[in-house]
Amino acid sequence: MSDRTVTTLEGQGFPRPVTDEAQERTKRGLLPRLRTPRRPRFWFEILLIAASYWIYSLIRNAVPEQKTKALNNADWLWQLENHLGIAVEESVNHALNAATWLIVGMNYYYATLHFVVTLGVLVWLYRSHPGRYTATRLALFATTAVALLGYYLFPLAPPRLMSGGDFVDTVVVHQTWGSMASGDLKHMSNQYAAMPSMHIGWSLWCGLTVYALAKVPWARVLGLLYPAATLTVIVATANHFWLDAVGGMVCLAFGFTVSRLWYGALPYTLPQWVTGAGAAALLPVKA
């Protein structure tokens, strides 16, 4: 067989190795190599995620807390939602706050699952879909990065901090640990960075990823329910307006656009498996 021959198991649906010639073309430039999905490296990913979140938190909390402007923006947004007929956050907040066990659970949900589920999905991608991992991770990173512009350009007070508002700060009232911007933890976080909501951006990223790639039906259903539950939680705890969630969705759309432009395909359509550096790349066999 010549070196231009590709060996594959016809009709079996197995991946096939790219020819040496095609592999050499990929290696000719730095940019093509960077844009080719590769097997993620465990310790590199750990350090990258930790450093990225640290930088994100540093920048987010370094954004000036423009209290007056943030409160004015909150009043304007609340008036806009009233005009649109969607200003029901206060009713949701009061209704769910009446059930102590439920709202306390939502406080802890808000404080923990935002991180736990996102990290869990990243680990699952790393182990089960390494060929799609870097592209999907890029979508998440780009989503988070563009959110920083929102915090800087449109400082926004959450409903619970509105002047003259009747919202209940559920963390303060029930003395639970449920928000970095309430109680004793409020000095550790920018309280006026409510737009866009990264609780929605991240949870929708998790939900879409699980729905698109999971094989068992119950997991796909959970993928759809998770961002819906998160939306209920951020409103019930008076941490966000509905339109903050829309802002999170816009950021996520931007993140997937960046990933699509960089890798030339949506993350979920890339090959599931890739080989490590120095070995032949794997491509899906076309039917």
C-alpha cells in the first residue's frame, strides 16, 4: 500500500486515521494546529480552569461598584419589564419565600450548583468526549469573558438591593449561605454585577451540552430541566431580573459563535475522540 492509502473498516462507523500527507499539512503552521481539536491534558486543564476563574473573579470584582448608576439601571429595567408585562419577579420572590424549606434549599442551590454542575460537566466532557472538550470549553470561556463587558458597561443592582423595592433578600432573612453578595460575604464580591446572569449562561451551557451529547434519555431530560430550575432560583432569591437571564443567553450565543468560528464547526458536531500529540488524528467515517 502507498503512503497515500487510508485504512478503514468500511461500514463499521469506526474512526479512520488521516493520511500522513494530510497530517503534515496540519502541522505546517501554528494556527492550523491550534484550531485542530486535540486530546486535553489533565493538569493543564486543571491549571487553566483555576487560573481563568481567578482572573475572571479578579476582573469582575475590580469593576467599580457604581452604586448610584446600578440602582438607576435597576429602576429603569424594572420599569421596562413592567411595560413589557413580565415584571413578576416580586410575586415569585414572595410566594416561594413563604415556603421556608424550599427557599432555603434554593439559597444553597444558588451558592453551590453553579460551580459543582459546571465542573462536573467539564469532567464528563474530558473523560467521555475529549474530541469535543476544547471547543465546548472555549464556548464557556468566551461566554464568561464577554460577560465582563456587561458588568462594566451596565452596572446593575439585583432586585433585593433596589431602592424602595419590596423584594426579600432570602439569604439575610433566613440566615443561610446562599450568595456571595449577601450577608458576611458581600464584601468579597461586586454586588452590582447582575447583568448578565452567568448562573443562566453557565447552566444553559451545561444543559445544552448534556442534552446534545448524553445517550440516556433521563440525563437529557435533566439537561433541559437544569437551566429552567436555575432561572426559577435566581428570580425567587431576588438575585436577578428576567432580563438578566436574557443577557446570559446572549453571552452564551456569543460563546458558541466564537467556538464555531475558531474550530469551523459547532462543538457538539466534532469527532468524539482524538489522539494525543504525535499520533494520527481521528476523523469520523462518512456514511
